[in-house]
Amino acid sequence: MEIILKTDIAGLGYKNDVVAVKAGYGRNYLIPQGFAVMATPSNRKVLAENIKQAAHKVEKIRQDAFDLAASIGDLTLTIAAKAGDSGKIFGRVTSLQISEMLKEKGFDVDRKKISFDSEVKMTGDYTATLDLHKDVKHKIPFSVVGE
């Protein structure tokens, strides 16, 4: 079944995307929760009109995301964490810590838009991906050091 997403859903798509999902997932979860609507011909026309009217606004948001990615540039973060002798840290580094470090540097990025290539449980160098817009993904390197 095809549906039109009303919000961004990780792993599925972005707002206003028409995606194909299994009928049970669409009817029992996405539609009742208000995350999507059926992709009927009338809903597709409404979607096309909304996209047409919001094109300028969407372009501004996209450009702001590109500007944020450019201003972050090659910034490298250093996160201090308590670690044992073998380099294994107690706990792990989370997207909230990355978000707070970026906020200290003057960049406001929501923690839900930050993901890691691998789990961060040891000291060393890692990469986080910032999902600023559906067209703008920025990779930011960070180092975890023991304190």
C-alpha cells in the first residue's frame, strides 16, 4: 500500500514522501498515529498543491541546512569520558553529548538528528552523521579521550 508521510520517520522517509509499506504497518500504526495518510488520488493532488505553495519555504530551509553544514565545516570535537586502563569507557558517548558540544560551539543541532557509524564504547576517533535535511548529511569527526 502507498501512503503519504506527514512527518519524518527514520528509516522510512521524510515529510511529504510517497512510500510503499505493508498494509498492516500503514493501517495499524502509521495512519492511526497521524504519521501518514493514504495515497489516494485526491490526497496526491492536495500534496502536490501543498508542495507547490511551500516550495520557496522548503528551499530556504534547505539552504539554511547547507549553510549550517558549511559553517560547521571540518570542526573536530573532543569528548572527555571516564575510561579504564584498557581504553574502554564507562557508559558510552551519546547523541546528547554531541549535541551539547555543538551547542557550546554555537551550532544548534537536535540530538535526534545525530547518528553514529558505530557504537562509541572505547577511546579513539569516531564519526557522527548530522542529518540536517533530507538533502544535507554532514559527517563530523570526534575524539573520545580518557580523563
